[in-house]
Amino acid sequence: MKVFSFDPAEHRDQFLSQGWIHIKQGVTPEFVEVMRDFVARELSEEKLQQFALAGKKGQGRFEFPAAVDFPGELYDSISGVCGLDRETIALSERHINAYNNDTRPDPIPHKDRDASKVSVGLCIEPADSEVVIYPGASRELNPYVSAATYYDSLPEDEKPEKVLTEDQAVAIRDEPGDVVMFYGSQIWHLRRRSAGTVNLYLKFNDFDYDPLGEDPTTIERQEGTRSVLANANGSLGEVVVKRSRQLEQLTQLYSRNDLEVRQAKIWGRNPVPLDEREFEILKSLNGAAPLSALGSDAQGHVRRLAEHGVVDLIPAE
């Protein structure tokens, strides 16, 4: 079963030139029915409340059926349209959003979290809503792990409700089966009159970042790391070291009494304290590196980082 009905090459130039695209009926009719069935089957009132978000009815992780080439087709299609690096692409979110009837009809625009380089919306139930984007406004990237943190970081005179104007807005009326793609962490956007709307939102980047752990290849890498650790007999052997896809932040700060603190933050967990050498190793991992290239003293540090889920270990080919 195919998710998308379009040829990525036919839409690439338009997306790259303007940073967004609306593909009418870009989802196959078969997959539209799959999404509808999933909502009816899985997103009961009780389950939606477990994922409750302020101003929305709820949010739940979408599970792709076995009949779909997942995530391969998504990787191929999104990298083909948006120019993402196919070798390092990651799916950072796959959420069904169902909006409550009392949702604010004209919310403040936002930019998605840093992991959402490209945001993709698949319309299931449009109600009377529309996606509004501001592609001609400031394209500063959201460097934070949430939309709210970025908004709070802005001076009052740079808040979107103060600087965005209606002539900058592009309103998109999506219908069931439509696909909307745009640079999510770069372009201000909102959904106007969202009450009753149901969408599948997919978020992608090509810098190997999946903070929520929703890409199946992230889970495979983590399982592979645990296997390497379990089978290591005093030595990790020839492995390639990568930062964990769920590593959100490396921080170096000074306490009130001038003590230096270094930490690694994994989504949903308490920060992991780091010594100076571990901090240096993590900073040096731009992509991946063989363990042997990290220095003769690196093995013990890398082992500890892997045990805490801060790095992934991949057997060398």
C-alpha cells in the first residue's frame, strides 16, 4: 500500500523555491481510509485524554500498518520533495491531532521544535479550518526543544502577534487526502478555526535527530547498542559511535559558587552528568566516528555514555 500518490520530482523545485507546498489529493485513497480507521479504532476519548494538549482535544502516535513500506516510502518521498539528505533523514514525530470544539479559532502563530525541519500535514477531517503560514516573514530557526520555549525567548516587540501582518499570510484550505509541507521550525504558522479538525502530522529532519523516539530506526539503533554492550567482553571492539538520536542538549554551566557543571539531556529523562572528557567526546561527534578515532582513553567514557543512552554504538562493517 502506498501512502503518497505523487511523484516527488514533480514538486521538488516548487518546494525548494518557496519553502512550502500544498499537494491536492497527495495521499492515496487507500491510506486516507487507513488513517480514518485508525482514528475511529484507537483514539477513544480516554486515550485522547492521555495525550491531552492545551487547547486541543488530544494527540496520539500513529501506527503505520504492515502493508506500508514504513519508513522507507516516507523517507524517499519527503527527501525527494524537500531536498533532505536521504542518508541521515529521521522521522521525529508521527502524531494524530484532533482539535477540541472549544479550541481558540485564531491562535498565535508558532514555529515547531528544532527537530521539525520539515513539517508535513495529511488531512483526515478538515472541518472549516485552514493552515496559515508566513513564508515571507522572519525565517530564523527555532533552536529550542519546544515551540513555547522559542516564543518565550523573544522580546515583546518580536512576538509573532506583534510583527506578522496579514499580507504576509498564505491561507491553505486542505481537504481529506491533501498534503501540506513546509519548513516547520523556520516558518511561522497556525491552524485557523481548527475545531473538529483531524490531521496526521509527520515531522522530519536530516541531522539524525529524533527526540521522542518515534522513528523505528531509532529503536533499532538503541537495541543494537544494548546488544553491543551485552556482548562486550572487556572491550567494545570495532564500533562506530554516534550521538543518540534522542540527545536534545549538551549544556555547560556554572553554579552560583563557580562550580562547572556539564550535562547531556535525553528527552523525557533527567540530565546525565558528564566529566570534561565525556563532554569533549560528545562535542567531537559530528555525525559518527570509529571508537579508535576518539583517543586511547575513550573506551571507558564511551561505554558509560552508551549505558546512559547518550550515544549509540554500531558495529563497524
